[in-house]
Amino acid sequence: LVSCLIGIPLGVITALRQGSLLDRATMVTGLVAISLPTFFVGLLLLYFFAYQVKWFPAGGHGTLRHLVLPTLAVAIPWGAWYAIFLRSNMLDAISADYVRTAYAKGLSRQTVAVRHMLRNALLPVVTIMGIDMAGLLTGIVLVENVFSWPGIGMQTLQAAQHLDVPLIMGSVLFGAVLIGLANLFVDIIYTWLDPRVQLE
């Protein structure tokens, strides 16, 4: 959710301001953020916000303040990827016939961007979000380790190290259910974004 809140607005703004200083700075920053592993982003956030300015705790769990840095460690690289991908899709949509028709009707640039371009450009991004749910469940163990957060990934890793078969099976089943629900949610969003897609 946080990565969407970061990536979607940035993708729209940079697409509408193609070639500007903001666009170039966002692209460079986004590429750097994508290149960094999530656990390294977590270590950087710990150094600046937990040890230097002491705004957030260095680890543990129990309050919302404990959740801020782990969430940002995952959301910043993913949000950057969503922003770059959405920007590319929106730039492809700019030259489409329906966009030219919307401009010919006298609609403002913001209206065309939100009502027409964004809804079509979001379809591939929504697909990636559904796929990323699997990565969120399996690849988050390093971030949980950095922030001493007792999550599902850490629990599954410890179960595998201790050969706890029932816990491993339960974790895999739980992950499969969440991924299935994520894919169902993506299909429902499709019907809202594109009226041509109908649920049977």
C-alpha cells in the first residue's frame, strides 16, 4: 500500500512533466533505489532515522513507530519501480487516439491524465502488484532480520532450520491463500479500471 502511495503519484507527475528536472531526478533516484537491496535500504534508514536523528526505534515491535522503518525499507524500492513503470505506460498512452479525442473535447490536462491515461496505464502496474505479493511473503525475511521484526518470513526460516514440517506447511498454505486473494483482488480492480473486462 505504501509503495503504491509513493509510486503512483510520482509516475503520474513525472509523465506529465517529461524531460523536466523533477522527471530526471526522480528517474535517477528511482533507478538507484531499485538497484539497492531492501535490507541495505533498511540499514540506511536505521542509520539516519534511528541512530542519527533518533526519530524511530532501531528495532523490535509493538507500536506503529516500530513499523515505519521496515515498511519504508520495502516500500521505497518497490515504489520507485512502480513509478518508473507507470511513467513509461503513461508516456505510451499520451499518443493514443482516445487521449487526443479527450483533449479535442476541451478537457484539462489533469482530467485527461487521471480519467483516461491513468486508468489504462495502471492495468500492467496492478498485475505487477499482484505478482509482488509473493515476493513480499518470501523475500522479506532479510528486512525482518535487520529490524528484529517477528514476521512470517522469519518464522518460516526458523521452521526450516529446525525441520518443523507442520509450521512450514502452515506458512506455505497461508502464503498461498494470501497470493490467491491478491490475484482475486487484482481481477476485481481490472473490472473497475477497464469496463471492457467483465466478471463472469
